[in-house]
Amino acid sequence: MIISLCLTYSTCIDVKTTSGVVRGQTIDVLNVSIDQFLGIPYAEPPVGRLRFAKPEPIKTPKPDIIDATKPKNSCIQNVSLLVPNLTFSEDCLVLNIWTPNAGNNNTNKSQPKPIMFFIHGGGLTSGSIFMDFFNGKALATNDVMIVSTNYRLGPFGFLYGDREDAPGNVGLFDQLLALKWVRENAEQFGGDRDQITIFGQSAGSWSVSTQIFSPLTKGLFKRAIMESGAIVYSKSRDPISTGEALQSAKDIAKRFNCSESEEWLQCLREIPADKLQTTAIFPTFPVLGTEYLPISAQKAFQKKNFRTGLVRDEGSSLAEPMVGPLPNPLTVESFKQYINKTNDIYRGLDVQRWTDYYLQTVNQSDARALRWAFYEFLGDITNKCPTYLFAKQFYLNRDRSHNVYFYELTYENPIVAKLMKCDPETMGICHGMDIPYVFGLPLTTPGFTPEDQALSRAVMIMWTRPDG
């Protein structure tokens, strides 16, 4: 390792990796020196013949120093209000690292640090490691190395072609390759490759659940934390079948006048990325019966230490992106109609049965009460029930040396609500409102109270303590 001074006022640090020499910065965070590396490439650009294909490791280290002092591309997606001011491209397979241990200038350099490997959410169709919510600098002050990774989204990450060059789930293969890159390069950043915790929120939590039971990840991580979501034990199903996925891919091909001959995939590879990304469906599901997910998760739980949990009102902020704006006022009839709308994603719903259950104690002439009942239904079906049942099955499969923990966030905060675009009066504690506490936002952002900061410190300690 070589320490060099930047031409600016900050200190730069150069680290030799399998991708080449990467140049990051040493920054002061809460009176702790943290080495920050942004946008380190971990794979060859997934373009051309590699669109829809498994990611390939970087074959030859870059000859020039890789600038890891500023953000790079986010994976191409339909831009939302939560990902402003970012650049998007297919060439997006990069990761971020925050570590207290890479530089010789750090006085606390002693033994390798545990590694926290984060997977962002967004329905497998959106999101980025360069969103402000996911800055790992404060979390790294808990004497751990933080890594976050981009992965391909929507059709770029999950289109299935029933061929070796389009095996489906390549967004999950991206996560796998990033995890392998971290293990291979951990020592250079002061991390312990044998003490890796993977964690994610929303679709990142789904991803963690798939990484837990995929046979391809065996031995790559020791612990897992899932925040609001599991891709299995859902009312809908396990991940979609290969037959469903292949038909969906061919339907996309037809939209672009690509014939169903052997060359339909090549035709899709030649479609401009900005046009192909418009076919993304929220949420996207992984494909079951493939190399990555060969069997149902119920048959494949690995024994690891495990923590998972939820926020109180999971469904409120998910309603609009999933079924569109709810009518105002909401009636019993429209309540049924919107439950039926979710049937496009969650197959085989008995609308009357679900309506009877969620309205059994509700004043059916109270539009506000009906709205909250719908939020409760949607939160249960999307996140609460799958997450709880996944944790329960994990608990039943554990041995006595492994622990399972469950949490629920019920703490209200107006600043966090505003940041997450969540109206506390009409939406409560929304999906994703645990993220700021996990990443220490109350400690690095003005306006938070000592109570907010104490909660964030407690959450960060829970997340970074290896065994709870």
C-alpha cells in the first residue's frame, strides 16, 4: 500500500486490488478516520455479448490508477424521486468501501475488521449504492468495514433466455461476484474475509434471502440481516418459474419486433438500453429452477446467525408504486378492486376472503379506516408475512450455536419521514424508514434530537455486533 497526498486538502490512499490500484480518500467521520473508496469496478462492463449474461471478473488489472474518490454510474433504471442527480449506464458494476483500517495513518489498525456487505433495495428494478441514504461512513465508525454493491436491475438483471448466455438471475450473479471480489481483496482494506455479514433492505432483503439458500454462496458469508422482505414464504409463490420467465422475455422481444428464432436474444442485445429499461416491471422477481436457485428455499436453509425485522406500516408507501394512487375516498367496493389489482403480482387471491378478514373490525363507512386497512393488507402480503415466516423457518432449522433475532421499528421521526417522502399522519412509519438509523444519518445530519441519535447508535451497534 502507498499513501499519497491529493492535490486537494484531503489525504488520498492507494490500494492494490485485483481490479488495479484504486485511489480513495481518508475522511473524518465522527472523529474517526475512515478510508472511503467509491465506485471500484469488480467486473467487466456487462454490455454487448454480456447483456443478460453472467458477469465476468476483470481479466487484467487496469494499468492506470482507478479514481475511487467520486461516485460512478448507477445501473440503468426508470428514474424515481428517490434517485435524483445520478448518472445511469449499463456499465455500472462497481462497489463502495468504507473502512477504518486501510491506511497506515490510522492509529486503530490492529486486527482485520468484520465486513458488512450491503445490498440495496428497489424492487429489483431501481436503486443505487450512490443514494445518500446508503452512505456507509458513519456505520464504519463502529470498527467494521462496510461494502455496498451495484447490481443489474430489471430486464438487464433478471431476463431469462433458457440459455447459458442468458441464464436469468444475473443481478444475483453480480452480487455473488462482488462478494467474491470482497473476499479476495478484503485483506488489502483491513477486512476479515471470514467474518462477513450480508445485509439488505426491501429487495435487498429479498436478495439476502436468495443468497442464504443458493448453493453457489456456500461458505462465502457467516451472518445475514434482512430488513423488510423475503423472496420466499410469500402468499404469491416462490420466485417465478422458468416457464413464466421465458414467456415474459419473449413478450419483451415481441415488443421490439424480435422474432422467436434463435436470434431473438441477440436482437434484444442490440436494443438501446434506454428503450429496453422501459419494460421493467415493479417488482421484478428472481427465477426458480435455475443454477442460482435450483430448489425451493424451504428445502435449503443454511445454518447461520440471522437477524430480520420490519417497520410498523410496511404497506403505506408501497401502495402507489404497486397498484397506483388509491381513490379518495376509498369505499368497500374500491377496497376489493384494489385487492384484486394486486392479483397481477400475488396470484390466486380470494378477494372476498381477504376483504372480510381485513375489514372485520373496521368501520366500513370510514374512508380513512379503509385506507389504513388496505395498507395493512399490502404490508402483510408483501413484507410482514414473508419476513416473519422466513425467520420462523430459519429458527426451526437452526442448531443451538446459531441465533435468530427479530425487530419492529415503531419509532416516529418527522425528519426521517420527510426524507423518505412519507406523511406520518396518513402513512405512519413507512417501508424503508429504518435505513437512516442503520446508516447513522441522525449522527451526521443537523436537526436530529439526542433521542434520535441514541436510537441510531443502538441500531448500528446491533447491526455490527457479530453475534447480537
